[in-house]
Amino acid sequence: MGRALWRCIEQHVHREKPGLQRRVLQADIARATGLSDALVSNLRLKHQLPKPATLGALRDGLGIPYRTLLDAALTDKGWLPEPPVGGHGDPEVEAALDVIHEATRGQGDGGDENSVKNPAAS
């Protein structure tokens, strides 16, 4: 299983504090959310499905949407597939992917986007 929930937390903290160059510390998360250090450690290392109250504390303390946290936790348990690059609908990444898609449109084998072969169909 992945580390989707912890990645979600780290991405949010780094987005909120762009100058932060170090790893997100468990103690920082515990302090911001009111959760115990041990519980935050379990979130990071054990990939157990958190209780709704724990996700609520993360939402309230860090400002991450509840659904984003729940999707990440379910991904860690294998109940949802790993999200595509950019996580669970990160608007900044989605916008960047749109720009890349527009910039590369029509660069397939025959010059139009319909000529690009789907490798899964082969």
C-alpha cells in the first residue's frame, strides 16, 4: 500500500508554507491538529484507516478538505486506486496538465491527436 494520506498532508503543508525546505515533522502535525504524536506516527507509518474524528481533526487543524483526506486514506488501504499524478484533483497540477496537453496537442505520429496509438489497445 502507498503513503497517500501522508503525501496529502505533506503536499498541503508545503503548499501553505512554500519556503519550508524540510520534511514535515509529526510533532508539527500533532500540534496543529491536537492529535497525539503517537497517532500522527501511526498515520504516517501504519496505513491504518483513520477514524472519522481523526480525519476531522486533520481537516480542522490543517484545512485539508475531508473528502481529500478520506480518499487518500482509502487509497492507502487499497480500496481506491492510486490517484494519477497530481493527487486527488489538485487544481494547480490539473491546470499545469491542461497547459501541457494543449501545448502538445497534434504532436502524434500523423500530426493530429487522433493518430496517437493507445498502448493499452495493442
